[in-house]
Amino acid sequence: MTAAKHRYNRRRFNHQVFLMAMAGVVFLLIFAYIPMIGVVIGFKNMDYSLNIMKDLFDKPFVGFSNFVKFVTDAQFKNVMLNTLSLSLLELLFTFPLPILFALLLNELRSRKFKRVVQTSTYFPHFISWVVYGGIVMALLSSDGGFANSVLLQAGLIDKPINFMSRSEYFYAIVIISSAIKGTGWGSVIYVAAISGIDPQIYEAARIDGANRRQNAFLVTLPSIASTITVLLLLAISGILGSGFDRIYMLQNPLNLAKSEVLDTYIYKVGISQRRFSFTTAVGVFRSFLAVLLLSVGNFTSKRLTGNGLF
């Protein structure tokens, strides 16, 4: 094949790739951009509306009054504190776990054993929180639960503890259960990034006398730093989203002081009480803060490491 013909083939329009890309664009348009019209609800008085589509055009604008109602709401401080505390603790404890797990997987020499470990650790991700939350509650039950049985036999406690009714244990329960459920699956991207590292870099490091630990922390980690940065920035932008399904499954009236977060608050107020304008304002407030956190995090990352999302 001549060089001219090769360049022609590269310039030729690829209809298959174009159609695949357009499918993603159409998906985002339908499920991400068109629903943004509903943001207008947060600036109107449409609480308890019976005909949302009609009231979307007929109801008058009320400015930022719905936002003021949320900020001055009696639950605002507790909801925001719980959301930020839980999200920051998760970012601190669970974000590094998939990275560490990917590094450990990379050190396994047996391909068969590596596949077994990966499959077994990926599996919890595919269990819905409805099922997984029930398993967690059964394990922590004060009536024959596994955790209490172990603690009693070890002599660490005198009587069973009802973990799910004690609000002081809620953060730990969510963080530990989320780590067990998501660490394996979260390592997939890091494992893929590690597999793309040039083997010659490891060879050069070994020639220079680097051992396996030094290879992991001085070669592998710097090589996947850009991937870590991107996922860290995305995690920072999602700080105000605690994950409705897992919180709602583990929540009960006894631990409500620590378990009421923005996601559950929006559901209870917006869906149960039909305060559509109020909860839309809460959602817009959260999205604004998420964009702000992402922008600040991206700016800081580019200044410090040279890597960022945009």
C-alpha cells in the first residue's frame, strides 16, 4: 500500500465509529441536558403541584426564595454536616484502597490465582444495595449476628450491641461496608492503567537495583498518577452525593441523627412531601457546589502536578 493511499484511508470518514459516538451524545442529550429544563422549578413556587408541566410555564418566578428556605431550614446544618463528614471520611479511607489493591494484584505472579482474586473481589459490586444492605444488617444484628458473636466469644463485650440503632457507629458501618463492596471493582481502572506501563521501565529499575516494593511505589504509582488525579477530582466533585441507595437501606429512626444526608433529605422532602420547588433548589445548590469543588480541585491539581481534567 502506497503512503498516499494509506493517508487517504486514515482520512476516510468512519461511519461506524461516528454512529457509536452519536449514541453516547444522544444518551447525554436525552438524560442529562433536556432534564436541565427542570432547574426552572427551583426558581418558581411549584410545591405540591398537581400538574407539573402546566405549572412549569404558568407559575411565577420567586427568585432565590427556595434556596433561602433551604439554607435557613432547621435541618440544614445537620444534613450538610452529615453529608460532608461521611463523604470526606470515605474519600480519606476508601479512595486509596482500590489503588493499593491494584498494586497488590500487580505483584501476583500466578495468573490463575490473580483471576480468582479479581473475580471474587469484583462480585460484591454486582449485588444491589437492597440485598447487600440486608446482609450487612444481618451480620450486625444484636440477635445472633456474626459481629456480636465474634466479639462475645473474644470477650471484648459483655452483651450484644445493636449497631444499627447506635448513630455513633453509622459512619463506620457505611465506610467499611462500602469499602468491601467497591474496592475490587474500583481497582479495575487502576489495573488497566498498570497493564499499560512499558515493561522496559521495570527492567531499567531492576537493573538499577530496585526491589518489588520500590518498583511499586517509585515506578508504578508515578506511572498511573494521571489516572489517580482524574478519579480523585471526580471523587471530590461528588462529595455532596453520598449515595442514596446505601444510606437509605442502612437508615432507621434511631440513627437518623447521623444518617440523614442530602440524598435522603431530597427524597423525603421532594417525593414524600411533594415540595418540588424546594428540593429542586436543594439539587441545584448541590450541583453548584459540585462544579465549584471540581473547578477548585482541577486548578489546584494543575498547579501542583500539571495534571487535570480540563
